[in-house]
Amino acid sequence: MVTTPGIHHVTAIGGDPDRNAAFYVGTLGLRLVKRTVNHDDTDTYHLYYGDGVGTPGTNVTFFPWTDAGRQGEFGAGQTEVTAFSIPTDSVDYWAGRLESRGVEYERGTRFGEAVIRFEDPDGIGLELVAHDGERPGEPWADGPVPAEHGIRGFHGVTLAVADAGPTAEVLAGIGFERVGSEAGRTRFDTGADRIGTVVDLVETDLPRGRTGVGTVHHVAFELADEDAQRAMRDRLSEFGMDATEVIDRTYFRAIYAREPGGVLFEFSTPEPGFAVDEPVDSLGEALVLPAWLEDQREEIEAALPAFDYASGPESGTPPADD
């Protein structure tokens, strides 16, 4: 049976792209590893942030919507929190860093691990979880956060649904095992020796959420290759989920399906990676387009909003998070 080892990436909808980059690079210390466009809406950027090379399991990505009228509304069928893993001795460092940059936060403990909870400038729920164990990846040597304290990648996501039962069945069917419950949440873990193996389920009485600025668009899980994706399509059909065909996203191949609770799932390959169209040393510095859009570059660039954020070593001193 095909299963996933864990999270590949999380994609959300942000607002102003410069403010978005200033927060995820300047405050959280992630690297802007790719600036491209939404393949399905080329008037919108698609920005990827991750470790030094964009290792799967480290990337949070954004569609920045600059139309202020397109605000999202959190509710059932959405990702409530995206959690990153930090070293267990870095909690005080991160509390001080967030405070120094004017980010309000709360500290607590969950499943025996220290947690710092806060929001990004658009209201997306985030957590830093102090987590033991190896977190593979390549830290960004030129980033603003010392490597010994840097975010290692994802810890997991919290999904909010009206009824956890059907979603729990899907998670069990794709490789997650129920490992515990605490304070109204049920934890699932693939148990894989890698980044981003945790999904927490919580139930909510809120109505179905509305996609827009300040909400997560989808959660992507990793699969080895296109053969695994086709096998996963068959597996998902057993849960009544109608998955797409395999879609070429340049840096990975993807299929999409909405689980019974309403959360959009993606299943993505680790290859070919972000260095397929630009050198590792200059990742994220220029707008890159897939080959099939390159002849539209002039038109696409003219339609995109202003985005002046620098992504090289100089981004360690970003513009203010205002």
C-alpha cells in the first residue's frame, strides 16, 4: 500500500508580497528559494520559503493576493496552524526574537514539547515546536538567524474539521498512525525519520471557512514518484476522494484531492527540485517562469504587483515588518 512519509510543503494565501517576505525571511530566517507565478493565475506571484536549498519538508509557499477585498475567513475544512520544528534549546532565543520584532506570542506545552504560538502579518496561525531528533536539510548559511537556532523544517499541521472521524480514516489510509490525544486534539504521526510527520486533528463548530488572504490553501504530502501518485489516486478513491491527474509544477509533480472534512490535500514528488532552473547560489533572486509561459514573460511581468524584496545575503537586514 502506498503511504506518505510526511509533509512536502504548505501553501497559503498572503497579502502584500514585500511584507510577506520580510516576515518569513527577515523574522523567521527562511530563505526565499523561488519567486515564480501561480501557474493557474499568472497575475499572482508564487513565493517559496525554505531551508538553504528548499528541501522538501521545509517549504512554506504563498500566493500573495494584493486585492484587499479578498480576505479569507477561518473555519471548518481548513488548516488552523502550521508548525515548524526548532531545536529544544532554542525556545528562549525565539521568544526573544519574536518580542524584539514586535510579534505577539504565547508559550505553552503540548504532548511534552514546548510550543510558541503566534500569527504572521496576515493572521495565519503559526507555531514553533521544540522537537528532539535529527531534522535533515541544509540551513541557510547567509540567513539572519544563527544556524544553531534556525527552523529545521515542519513539525506538522493542525487541521480543523466539523467531524474528525472521516478525516482520521483518510490519514490512517495514507500512512499516519494515531499516537495520542490532548486538550481536544488527536495526533497522528507517520513515524518516519524525517521532517514534518505530524498532523493534529481538532473539531470546530465554525462554518466552512472561506479561502482568501490569511488562510492556508492546501497541505502537500510527499510521495516518491509518479507511480506512487497514481497508486495514491486509487487509494484516495476508496475514501470517495476524486484526485486530479498528475500535474507538472516544474519543481515537483502533484495530484490534488479534497478530503471529506474539506481540507485540500496535495501529494507531491521530491524531484526535480528548485535548482532545475537556476543555480543554488542565486535561488529566489529573479522571477523564473516555466517553459510554457516564457514567451509571455513581458505581459506577465507587467501584470504582477510590485515586489522589491532582495533574496541574497543582504536579506538578513530586511525592510520593516509593517
